[in-house]
Amino acid sequence: MHKNRDVKGIKGALIASTVIGMLMAGEFAFATVTPITMDVVNDNPGSTNFVREKLSEKNIRSEKVMGFNVGNDLANPKVGDTRLERIAKTLEREKGFDSFSVNLYTLKNGNKVGGISVLAKRGRYDEFYQTMKGLLLSKADYDKCRINRFDIEESDNLEVYTIFFDYEEKALDAITPKTENLVDDNPGAVKFIIEKLAAKKIRSTKVMDFDTGKDIHNSKTGRTRIERLGLVLETLGFDTFSVTVSTLKNGKKVGGVSVLSSKGRYEEFYRLNKSLLKEKADYDKCAVNRSDLEGVDGMEVYSIWFDYEEGRFFTVTPVAKTENLVNNNPGAITFINEKLNEKNISSTKVMEFDFGDDQKNDKTGRSRRERIGIAFERRDFDTFCVVEHTLKNGKKVAGISVLAKKGRYDEFYKFMKRALKEKADYDKCAINRSAFEGSDEMEVYSIWFDYEE
């Protein structure tokens, strides 16, 4: 590792306006970051050549500075949705680094170079590099990029990591199924690959707009059933980076979903897919790969291919169960017996909600019950079922079910109480809290209440 204590040398070598610049004060008690020393982490011929050919001013045609500052930029309206910006936001959201400088250089030969600088607690470099390696793959090899580490004048407990790398605005490649990576190497899975994933059997493949980094707020990601599956996996902390639908020559379809994950989470990945895909995820009816991420310790890739058809995951309306009642009292029991008993229901209307984000679902209406469902999604609950029962006496009952990380029931109820007032009193409604078969980390909250528009 090469150490340089000459600040002028730092600026001359690596374009100081990009590496460390003037910053807006956020959660930190300083408005500028002043470098004291710089370590070239990957001091090797390849890295030196990268700087000479791609970071020297004479080879740069233009520079675009993204709208990042010190502090959390996840809700910063000046930050866009390019792949470079999404990588920087991933560092903030998933790892707690502070991406404060993000730049895109266009070279005179037309190639591009990305640059990201983060502020971090001292000693987190290895975590920073492993994360970047997982996101950039070979572009983060030590001989193909430039990485610097800075001490700063403003704090002994913080340091800055900067990486420059070859950049292109495209997602990671879709994963190709490999029999040698099959989790369950059985005749059914091998037959599935041969008959449904061989290139000669496929007429066309549609690649959805997923990439490394969170896609929940990606405006280009749609709301088909397979895209919803990708988004639910992200809710559980997986990074869905490839989602495809292949149309076979016989007209049938095969879906494929690939995620990046920290090692050791395969069982959780499969359990969720099994919960949502049912028998289509049986080991002898699909293909599931588990593979290491080359050059990156601590991460692996999980992929699943399955028979695909468009439709809802949740086809059964949640039913109020007295054994799951949060508010197990005479009033709630009476509510269920009188208003949720099938013999008293004239008709049921199921709204266009399902697992996955529905905030931009154009099939979702704007009735009061649907607006409540959307409001939950803005709070990072997953509203997957909204129903309206019309009783034989003409009155109405609405039901809302959400998927949530464990421990958020109080937040769920307080919101419903604000929205519904006395209709959410424990003796005037029915509230269930139940386990979610797809994950031990999640649970389901459902509420049924007297409804009027």
C-alpha cells in the first residue's frame, strides 16, 4: 500500500474537486472535508495505468456531478436513478456508508468512468470493498480500478474511501442455468433445464428492469407477477438483480429470478419462493442454482427458474380467525360472528393488491380503503389484500392485510386507529396477527372494520 502525506500531490494526481470537495452540513458537525493523508489501496501497475489513461485531465471530455451531499441522500430529490446513483444509494441504505460525492466522467474516446466517495467509520474498508466487488464484479478488480483511502482533518473516527471504475449504464447479465450448480440435482430438475431452458427451445426472452441495488422505488420496474416476486425478495433483504420471462416455442412461459445475498441465506430464499409459487417451486418441477460470486468473499447468488403464468400470488381472501385475534374480547368475537360469517355476506369485492409494491399499480383505485392500503405501503408495509364485503343487511365491512417485518404491530395499529378512529376500537373490529409461511422474519397483520366511503 502506498502512503502519501502531500495534500497537493493528492489533488494533482486524482482531481481534487471530485475526490474531496465542499460539502453541505448534514448529520455531521462540519461543512468541509479536508484530507490529511491518502493511501493508494491498490498500488499496482494496472491501477497506475488506470489513473494515467482515464483520470488525467487531458483525457476527460466532461464531468457530471450527481446531487449527493454529506448525510442521508435516499430522499434527496436531486439524486436520480442511474445505475451509478443506485450503487451509491445502496451503499447508504444497505451498509450505512455516507455517499457524499458521485461523479461520472466521459472520456474523449467515448468511454465512461464512475467515481464514488463515501464517509465511513474508521476500519470499515474491507466491508466497503467487498460490497463494491459484489456490485461491480470484475470492474472492481485491484488491477482494473483505482481505490484511495483518506484520513480527514475533521475527525479521527472517520475516513473516506474513493473508488474509480469503468462504467456503463446497464444491469448485470442474467444468470444462465447450470446443472453443476443445481441445489437439488434430480431427474426432474435436469429435465426442466433441457426441455425449457435450452436456447433451441426458447422463442424470446424479456428482461425486466432490475439491477444491483434496491428496486422497490425503481420507476422502470413493472408490477407483473414475476416483478412482484423480485420486489418481495428485496423486502427480505435480498438484492434482486435479474428477472426474466422466456416464451418457449410451444407458447408456454418460464420465469427466472436471480438475487445477490450474503452467504448462508439459501434456505430463506427457497422458503419464500416455495410459499409464493407453491408446487411450481417443487425441486422436481423447477431449477434452482446456488453459486459463489467470483472474487467476492461472503456473498453468493441464488437463482430459480419455474413455469410462469400471470396472475395473483394471493388468490385466497384472508379469513378472520379467532385463534389469531389480537383483540380477543366479546366485542371482537361478536363482530366476526355477525359480520364475517359467510351466511351474512351478500358479496365480496377484492381490490387489485398483491405481494410487492402497489404504489404505482394503475389497477389500484382511489377508494378510501385502497388509499389506506397505499398509505401503509408508503410506510414500508406490504399491503397484499384489500377486500370489501357487502352484508345482506346492506352494510359494508372492509378488510386490509399487510406483510411486515416482525415487531411492527404497534405501528400498524396506531396508524389504523388514526385513520379509522372509533371503528378501530378493540371491541368494534377484528384484528389478526399471524406468522408468514415464507419467512420467520415477517408476519401478517389483518384488520376488518365497519366501512363507509
